[in-house]
Amino acid sequence: MQGTIDGFRYGAVTPVAAYLMACLGGALGLRCIVRSLLNEGSWKPGWLALGAASIGCGIWTMHFIAMLGFKVEETGIRYDTGLTLLSLAVSIVVVGIGVFIVGYRGAGKVTLGVAGVVTGLGVAAMHYLGMAAVEVNGDVRYDPLTVALSVAVAIVAATAALWAAVTVRGFMTSLGASLVMGVAVSGMHYTAMAAVSVHVHGDRSGAWTGDSPTSLLLPMLLGPTVFLLLAGVVVMFDPLLVLGDGEWNRSAPARRTSVADKAAEPAPQHSIDPYGGRAAPARPRQDQYGTAAPPAPQWAPPPSREW
């Protein structure tokens, strides 16, 4: 018997919440990657890893928030805990591979293409692993053409996200890119869900019962959500991450050079002879290391004149 699938049990609540989480993960990930590229003195692997984890958690959280609204009228639904957690690990690892490739090798066409394909396939694998964790009293089947379309959407979305990660600099531009990423990731999810059909076993007697969607998914969603919030705190307290291009982008050597140039400006001149004698430089201030400059020459009386 063909099952009746409803992907919007709670109306627009789950799609909107899922989209916002995808945008949050994308925005945090982009700013962390930009941070690693703008400041050569920063710990690049750490910022790239934080960015990859943020994007991966955002994608995974988006998927399972959307799955809260998924139901099959004729059967209950259960979730395999191991496969659900494995899909989270896959999401973070494959996004990390793509992020590290473009983070160290740049956004050349070949590099970006390879990284985009790897990451897109990984995102698709995360989705279908998450779907493999769904247990129903029946068989879950997929339309091959729609599955291929969802994989293509995932690759395009991943490539665009990686390109934005190494190209976009300003804060507002990154915010706009994250909104586009949210649309792409959500579009991939619902395209993949359109490929799903369920052939239910037996009748609708209710002998096979499932778990409440909130009994497993909500506790598991808590960890990645808290991680995204903590990553958001890190971003907000780093001025370079917030400001992007600007004064904070100047390297430390450039700032030191600016200070040294300012210190090397000539001292103002003071006239010490009201009768036309020479001018002597004013006594300079002590420099930043506390070493006093040599004293200015003392004033000498003008030579006497014979009348």
C-alpha cells in the first residue's frame, strides 16, 4: 500500500526554522573562513575548522529540523541514533575537506570545482544517511531522476558556498551570501524529499508504532544548536570578523611602521635668540621604550659688540 507523505506537518514553522539555521551556520562559517584569510598571523587551521564545523552543523541542523515536519499517515516513524549521528560527522568532515582545499589552495577553477564536487557529494551523502536513519513500517523508495537532481543542486550549492568563502570580504556581503546559501541548502533538502515514496506493509491497525519526532530529534539537535550559538559569540567578540575590510585588516607590521613613521617626524623648531641667533630644535619627548633623547644645546649669550 502506498503511504501518504506529509512533509509540512507543522505548516511553515519547520521550513522557516530550518532555513534560518542553514543561514546561521553559513554566516558563521563564512566569517570564520574570512578571518583566516585576512590575518596571516591568525591560527589558520583553527579558524578553517571552526568555519567548517559551523557550516556542517548548520546543514545538519537544517535537515533534521525540516524532518520534524515529516510524517507518513499510515505508519509511525523511528530514527536510528547511530546513523543520525554518523550523518552529522559526515556533514562536518566533508565540508571541512572542501573548506581546507580552498583555504590553502585558493579559488582557482580546477581547485574550486574539485572542492565543490567533493563537498556537494558529501552533503548529499549526509542527507541520504539521515534518511536511512528513518525507520517506518514499510519500504522507503526514491525516484532516481529526482535523486540525481538533488545531488546536482548540492554540488552547485557547495561550490557557490566555497567560492563565497574565499571571495566575499565585507560583513554585509557575507550576510547576503549566507542568505543565498540557506536557499540553496533548503532547496536541496526539499528536492531530495520530493524523491521519497513509502510503500507501507500491512494495514493501518497501528500495531507498528513509532517515536514522537521530538523525543529523539530535539535532544540531538540541542548540541549542534548550542555549538552554533557559541560560535556566534566568538564571531561577535572578534572585531575583524565583524568589521571585515577596514582598519582591523591592517597587518601588525604595517601598524608598527605607521607608528615609527610618526615618531620620526622632525621636532618643532624654537628660536632661542631674540637678536637673530640660530634656532635649536625643541627638546624631544622620550620614546616608547623610555630612553631619553640627547639634550638640546644650551643657549649661549651673543658675542659682545664694540661701540
